[in-house]
Amino acid sequence: MPYFSIIIPSYNRAHLIAETIKSVQNQLFSDWECLIIDDGSTDNTKEIIELISNGDNRVKYIYQTNKERSAARNNGIKNAIGEYICFLDSDDFYLENHLIELKNKIDVSLNKKALFFSNYLYSLNGNIEHLDFPKLNLNVQEYLVYNPIIPARVCIHNSILKEFLFDEDIVIVEDFLLWLKISYKYPFYHVELNTIIYNIHEDNSVNIKNNSAQKRLNGLKVFFKRYPNIKKELPKKYYNFLIGDTCFAIMKYFIYHEHKWKAIKYLLISILYQKKHSHLKHKMLVLVYLLFNKQVKEYAK
């Protein structure tokens, strides 16, 4: 049994996937398996993975008909045999210290059945940028709401993922919602080191051009209807922040596409949910600019 299972969902990323897998093969800690879940690709993803796996049997290829990334990750989880399960998107990379730093943190942690996460660098137009990540405080739910954790940062004991899986009909916000479910039962540990490169590019699923925030809002609504106990336990200010912040992002999409009145609608909803938020004055200024047809295109960047 390998110590880590790394799950990579992929859809038509043949031009990127080899470099992503190479970042796994370059790990200083070598006791792993890597499962690429091909989510119905129509390019030559299969041929590329098979070529790599012929030279490294730790790399495994699994095909499924297109069901989106939540289903792909769940498929990977069901086929994984590692003690700990990690995730990686097909356009991101592990730095060579990723797995060894996770292993070091697991070794010194009181509870081995937990969720562990590290920090990342991000790459924008080929430039590597550093971010300041706050340390994990005692309130895990508060941390998750205000500090989203991308899947590549996360490592989870396999027994936890026998109990909790991704909601397959939810996209964009599916990772946050899984971490939230887990947080009410299991501890979280923070590896305060940069171990990942997160790539920002035009084809990111959260790009403003494809209104990913609307999918996020839909997912939040489905989730909290499906799990009323979590909505009840989550402080109202956190729920209001999630909805208000997402509606503000939808507003940016409509500004980008110059749909003034739809932008105003979602801005008003955002203000309604975040009446006491520190950015209220800023939002009111945007509202005034929209009403009087002033230039607000910069808010859509």
C-alpha cells in the first residue's frame, strides 16, 4: 500500500498533463501512486498517460464518461489504495517538497485521521507570486469561509473519505463544501510552507468570463438545502458572507459583459447580505457609478 494516493481529474488537458505528472514524479518522497481520472477527454490524453505509465507503474489511468470533476475525484477516491489521499488539478504542479512536508506534519500530529493542507505560490503569465496565508486558528469553519483552500493543498486520511465524498452535482464550490463537512468531525492541520504552484490562466474554471460565480451560488444553495444541519450550525455571519461575496462576483461578470441592470441586481443582493461588511462603502460607490453610467469596468478584472 502506498503512503499517498494523488488524484488528478483531467478533461482535454493533453497539452498540460505530462508536466503536471512530472511534478509528482519529482517528489522527494517517493512512496505514492498517481491516479489520472480522464473525465471523457476527446484529445490524446489516454495515449500520453499510457506512455508515462509504461515507464512508471505508480502512474495509473482511469477513464470515465464526462461527469465533471467532483465525480472524477470521487472515482479516484474509490480506486485509491494509499493511506492518505491528495489532489492535484491537471494544470497545477507540486513543488518537490510537497509530499515530504505533508509526511513530516503527519508524523508529529496528535491525530493522524485528519485533513492537512499546505500553502502555494501562484503563477500568472509566467511570473511566480508569493501570497501571505494566515495561520489556521481554532475556528476551522471561520478559516474555511474567509480563506478558500484549493484541492491541490489538501491531504486527507483515506478513512475520512470513506465517510465523506464530493457532492457530484455541485461544481466550482465543491471542494470548500467537502472541507466544511469534514471540519465538523475531524481536525485540520496547517503546513505553513509553500509546496504547490497554482496556475492562473484564461482557461481556469473560475475565470470571470464564464460566470463561475453563478455556479458557485447554485452550489451553495443546493448544499445548504441538502445539509440543513450544517446551515444551522454555521454562524449566520459566515453564511451571509458566502452568499454576499458570491453575488458580488456575479456582479463583476455582468459588468464585464456590460449588463448594467443585472449587475445592479446582484450588487444589491450582495449589499443586503453584507450590510455590516467593511466593504459596504465601496459597494455603495460602485452602485452609484452603475446608476449614473460611470466607468466601472475595472471592477470586473
